[in-house]
Amino acid sequence: MCGGCFSGMSVYAQNATSSNAQHAKKISGVVIDSNGEPIIGAAVLVQGTSVGVATDVDGKFSLDVPSNGKTLVVSYIGYDNQEVPITSSSQYKITLSGTNYALDEVVVTALGMKREKKALGYSVQDVKGDALIENRTANIATSLNGKVAGMNISATSIPGGSNRIVIRGNNSISGNNMPLVVVDGVPFDNTQGVDDATTNSWGTGFSDTGDGLSMLNPDDVESISVLKGPSATALYGSRGGNGVILVTTKKGQGGKTLVSYNSNFTFENVMIQPEFQNEYGQGTGGAFDITSRNSWGPKMGTVVTDWTGQTRPLEAKNNDFSDFMNTGTSWTNSVDVTGSAAKMNYRVGLSNTTRKGVIPNNSLSKNNFSVRAGGEIIKNLTLDAKVNYTYQKGKGRPEFSASGFNPIFALIYTPRSINLHEMKNIFDEEGNILDWYSKPLTVVNNPYAATSLTGNQDVTNRVNGFASLTYDISSWLKAMVRFGGDTYGKKTEKWIRHGLISSSGYSDGRFSTGQYNMTEYNVDFLVTAQKDNIADSKFSGSLSVGGNKMNRKYNTFVATAEGLNIPELYTIQNGVSQKTSTYNSQKEVQSLYALGQLSWDNYLFFDVTVRNDWSSTLPKNNRSFLYPSFSLGWAVTDMLTKFKVNVPEWISFGKLRASYAEAGNDTDPYQLLSVLSTVSNMAGGQMGVAEPSTKTNANLKPEIIKSMEFGADVRFFDNRLGFDVTYYDKRAYNQIISMPSSITSGYSAKYINAGRVDNWGWELQVNAVPVRTKDWDWNVWVNFAKNSSKIVELTEGVESITLAQPMGQNCYVRATVGEPYGQIYTNGFKYDDNGNRLVGDDGKYIVDNTLRVSGNMNPDWTAGIGSTLRWKNLSFGFLIDVRYGGDVYLQSMMRLQSNGQTKETVAGREEYYTTGKGLISQGVNVNTGLPNTVELDPTTYWGQFYGNIGNYIYDTTNVRLRELNLTWTLPDKWFAKTIIRGLKLSAVANNVCFLYNNLPGFDPECTYSTGNGQGIETASLPSTRSFGFNLNVTF
């Protein structure tokens, strides 16, 4: 297939056969370009019907033409549509001509409208559904990594876990920075499964139950469009200020019934972990100590009586993170059925996914069922309706951070001479829990006990869908009304066996259960008038007027039993003490909006939108807020061609664009007036009520985001090389912030309107087709994005707000006036005027506890590099993801080094234990100014860094091989006499390896929280790689 710009079109009828039958007849043919190269994937449709097919790898097609079929419509991106009369011939050879502009591509924009990409005055990127299926991941969001410029995604490394998604930087200081997710025009709740991980949650027990995107079925997805700036998202109102992810699902296809079966099976194992030392075992100061949690003991091979009671040599065996973790598996099977009946098309999809995680006893199962139907039900009235049901069950999701039940946290404190597999059975012959430590601590020491004697389960039932009616009032006027709904119920259970840890409230066992319910419905309408060549002029345009009503209800019920009367009977009634809590909220937003589009001679395009929201969460006087947007698109080369100006042949297309927009943002329910809560533990056992700890504000105003965007799209050499560059500037005002409050006020915090956050940056997309022939096709693309930010102001008397702080650590992620968003403040080494580290008389570095900026949580820039190479029926693809800059505090590394577990802590031990020569802290004495000469034993030397947070701030620069795939499409002729219409086999790999990683054995993307405070790591789960196979068969 050749993607150049050609002229002319010819249709040849060959081997004509006479046919006047009134019934459907079979025709076939081939679609080529003017060079004779086959066009793969061209759409061939019988005009006025739903009968159509796509050409195969040889450009060939075959279809049954109904008796009323008169014309074939043939189309392909980058070529002019052609209408071909259906004659008595049964064989057709169709030559398409290329367009004189680049990629006459149609993309999905706000409110689900499909528009030509060249007409847009703002940047939109889309990802086709095939890219999500080939290299399938547990969460659709993960599959977008590296494919969209300006989108940063991080995950929690749990199958079906949550993702943090930020587009073009953080707008809000204490509010939500995640984009709105819209599925088929209806908002889709993407609440994060780790939302409870706030700035005060470090070290508390919680796990990730997944987000909304993790529940979507990739096999249902036709495409995903990412609307990045307010200009693109203004019509979504207060929910679209952080960008919008538009998910468009597949519809039914006309013609014969098609059945597609897809099966994907992958293996998963640890991709990266710290480099451990295997030379020294349990103990302190070079001597064995059975009560020590460190690895500063004697050399491996030393004979000791260990925790099992056996006298034997210390041995480094089965002691890495990967030795504890399993080989995970994932198996997905899906079936799609598409077809038509009368004037209606339908599609039915069924999918089952079973995952076994790398953490013992962690699993996830998910079933998706969807039905979609659409078509003309009566003259001029079209129905489109869909319902999707998802059932998901997760088990054994591990806890994060410095939780006593996080198995990784336990491994950090397990000496290197402990054989983990000797604790696999969990119990000894007398029924006691196997534990290398003599008594329970605040951490479960046996990681197998942490994943077997504690546990959790979550079950989610979710239904979402929509029904819309569109009436064509006339050739230029139509009206649409739609109802969309999204509802789920999630039940969670969590249990802890007695005797595992010593912490109060846990030692005698514990059980909790919760029910979380959400229901949201949206009712909207849209009336659209569209005319070409208005009043016989070169003006064309459209005007749309619409409205929306959103209502959302959310309620929870949580019950906890602390201390179990009957051991291992996990019920609320069995608790020594019982607590319950409930929460209910409701929110409604009513909206009216309008969109005007005007074009001149199909090269100059002007859009204007306006939307007004009325939010129930804001006070009456501030409840109504309006925001406009304006955009201009100018296809320069199209204009020059129309003015008969010769454009060099090597320039295929050139376009400029500019836009300005405002978008609002309201707040959560019940921040205007205090909502009292009941208290059951007052003196004398009396019940009472209490005000919330955060003071409400009855005068809150909506947040406002103002944004400008400028861009250019230029294509060269018959569209074989293209550049798309964007500059944006957005400013968020009137931040709704929870500010710390004086204790004398009776509140710990208060809600205020204050602050301004600026983000600005560049995005670049490069597409190239170095080779395109009949047998060879090579595509290369690059995404690049650089975002800068600044906290311009907060409020009077406040210079900084803490976004996150690990519990008990001198480390703060902050929003500070005059600085970029997400600065990491820590203590660190103390230096003299010459930049030398200062050392005390004891030979230890002096720590300066004055907080200073040690890094920033955001990358300096990101990039994605992808390529596909096809030779005949074989294709190979890869994706490389680049992150430059950004910083993280590796708390795990600090603990591992202090415990003597990592490779670098071996240096100097042998010499010290044999000669007494110790390690020297390189610096100058604080009192004399002379170089330090005091020698320290290895335990003391490495122990001095514990609590020196600045020493553990690392640059997160990395280059990752994100995806690999090798696909073989078997020739159709092999199945000519079978029911099989197509078969494709693929070998795939995800998160393959790091080509470069500045972190010592940790993944920069792993996070424990999806909140605004990033840049902190503690006891994170190692990230994993997967390898597997994909089979797709069409019948």
C-alpha cells in the first residue's frame, strides 16, 4: 500500500457475468493505489445499507450485495472516497486517488462528536483499540503509557490495580488532578482504589482494589481519544478541566454475522529488584545474633544454631524478593458476535479474565458482558443503545507502604541468611506460626504468614450503558436525546489472624467489612443544525445547543470487629468490640451549552463554545458559573492550492491552530456547612455528636482554569513524514484548598478559595513511513512532552502546603509559592563554605535538619518511541518509553542499607573484621576543618545514614522497553474452504526491561498512592514483566 498523493481513479470490470437476479449476489475485487500497490484495510460499503467489509492484506474484498444495492463506497484514510456503480460484473478492480492534504482523519471530540482532525483548533491524540488488545494489560490506562504526548501514568503493580493519570501537569493543589473518563458519551466513574492513601496514611494498612478503567474490557474498545486542554474539554464543564479520556466502544457491523474469538495468555515475573549481598548473614558487628533483624553478622558458611534449632552453616538461599514471589499468569478469553437484522446492527461481547498475581494468594477474576444495538427504527429516527455488565472479584491484594502486613516490608527486615522457603508451611508440627524471630513484632516477619493468615476479598458488580435517540428533522437539522447510567456495588472484607503482630487492636485478631455503592445518571440532549455552502457562499457551518443533568449518589457502610472472641471466626458479631460507620452523599450538576462551528472554503475553521453549570455543591450565589472557548484552525496548504499558488511537491500539508478556553471546577459535597458525626465512646458510654475536623466554608467559589494553545501540523513527501507541535499555557485560579488551621480554632484545617497554579509546555509528535511497498511497510512515531509548573500564589500568610509526608520521616512533598509543583523538601548533609561535608568528632556525618529542596516529583520531560515493521503477513512492533528527570525518596533503600542487606554494604567488612581498619566518612571535621580520619565499623558507618533523607533522593531518569510484539496473519487462502475468515497469532511482551534506569533496583513508576503527593517510595512491590501469546480467529 502506498500512502502518497496521486491523481485519477479507474474502475475496471473483468470477467463480467450477466446477473439480473433480484436476490443478493456475491461480488469480489481488489482495491489498489495508482502505483498498483494493494490498500490494506480499505472500507468497502454498499451505499444505503449496513453491508460492508474491509480489504485484506492483499487489498482484496468479497461481499454479498443485497438486491437494492446500486453503488459501492470505497474509503481509506489519506485517500478520496470513491463511489463505484454496481453493474452486472462480479469482479472489480478499484484504484483510489490520494488526497492533496494529510490524513483526512476523523477523530472523536467533545460530546462524542466526530470531526475531521484538520478542522480542529486544538490538539487531540487517539489510540486504536487494536493496540490495546495486542499487548493487553490489566488496566487500559497502562496500555496508553508512552503513546500520548503529555500524559503521565503511574501504577501500583497490582493486577487490576489503580493508575494515576495526569495530563499536562497538576492543576489543583489539594483537589483532584485526574482526567474525566467518558465511555460512549457518558461519564464513567474512575474512582481510585487507593483514594484513602492521603498525606497522613503512610504506614497504615490499605490495599488497592482497582479503578474504573481497570474494569473496562479492551476487546470492546474501538478507540481512545485524549482531549488534553480546556479548549478540547470545555463542553464537559466542571469535570473536564483536567482533560478527558474518551473511550469509544465497538458497534455492530452490517452484512453477514461475524464471530471473533480472542485468547491471550501471559506469564509474569519480577522485572527488577534491589541488588542484595550474599556474603554475610544474620547478626551484628560481625557476630551471629539470633535476635537481630540485620545482616551485619558473620560470613556465610559460619556454623551457628539458627532459628530452626539446627546447627548448620549460614547459607544464602531463597532469600531475594523474587524467591518469595511466584510466577504470575493471566488468561483472557473473549468472544464477539456482530451482525445485522433488518435495519438494525448488533454486537454482543463476552470476556473472561483470570489472573494469578506474583504475590502468593493474590488473584483476580473478571467477567464482562456487553450488548449494543443500533439502527433506524422508523423513518428518520435512529436508536443506539448499549448495556455493559462487569463482575470482578479480587483476593489477597497486598497491603502497601510501611504496613505490618506488607510482605515486602517484612522482607526488608529479614536477614540474608534466612531461607524464606523454610517458612512456606506457615505452621510447625505443634501448630505454632513459623517465625524466624522469637516473638511477634509490629511487623509480620514471615511473609507467607502475611499473605495466608491475613487476607482480603473484594467483589464488584457494575452496570453501565446508555440509550440515545436521534431524529433527522430535515437534511440540515437533527435532534438527539440520551440517557446514560453508571452504577456499582463493591463489597470488601478483610481479616487478620490472632497472634501475628503485637500492635494494639490486631494481636487478638480483627475483621472488617464494607459496602460501597455509587450510582450516577446523566440525561442530555443536543439539537444540531448543519449547512454546507450557506446562501451559496463558501461558508459552511453548524450550531449545536444542548443541556445535561448529572446526578450522583454515593454511600458506604463499614463495620469493624477488634479482637475475636472465637479465634478465626471472622464475623462482626464475634468481635470483642465493634464499630460501624456510614456515609451518604449526593451531588447534582445542571448544564446548558452551545457549540458553533464555521468554516470558509474548507480551509479556515472557527469554533466557539459556551457552557454554564449550576452545581449543588457550591453556595447559591456562586452556584452558577460560565466558561467559553474559542479555537481557530487554518489549513494553509489547502488555501494556497485553492488560490492556485504552487506548493512544492515535497510539502503535502500544512496547518496552524490556536485556541483559548476557560473551564470551571466545583467541589465535593458537604464542604459548605458542617455535617455532624456520631460518637459512641464518650464518658460513661454515652452517644454524642461531633463536628468535622475541617472547617467548612459557606462562600466557596468554583475553581477556574484558563488556557491558551498554539500548534502546527506539517506533512512532507506524500504524507510520509509529519510533525505536529503544540505550545500550551494554562493557569488555575481560585483553588479550593484544605488549609491547616490553628488548633485554637477547634479545627485542624479549613476550606478556602486561594492560590494560582501555572503550567506551560511543549508537545511534539513525529510520524514517519520510511518504507511502504507491497511486501514491506515500516512506520515510526515519536511523542515528546515537556511541562513546567509554578505555584504563583497561595493565600495571605501561607507560603507552602504539604502534599505528602511519610510517617515519622523528615521529608515533605510541597506546593511552595514561587517554586514548581511537587518540590521534595528534606534534611541532609551539612556542608562548609567550600562544599565539603562536615563530620563530627565521632566520625559520623553531621545532619542538617533545616529543610531544603532536594528534588521534584515531576519529570523534566517524557517521550515515547514506537515502530511497526511489516513484511508480507509478518509484523514486528516495539514501544520505548523515556522519562528524563524527576526525583523520588527511596525509603526502602535507606532501610535495606541500614540493615546491611544491599551489595554496597559489603565493602570494608572483611578488612575491618580481620585487621580492625574501618570505613571513613569522607569530609572535614566540624571543629578543626581538617579531613576526617576517624574510622567506623561497617555497621556504624552505614547506620549513620538512617534518617538522612537527602542521601536517598534519586533521579528517576529511565528508558524502558515497554512493549514488544510479533504477529503472523495467516493467509486467507489457507481457509478458503472452511468457516474461518481470518486467523492471527502473536507473541507479546510488556514492561520488558530497562534500557537505562538510574534507580538502584526500583521502578520509578511504582507508586503506593494515586494522590497528588508523589515522589515517595516505601516497601513498594517490585514491578513485573510479562511474556505471552495472543490468538485471534474470525468466523
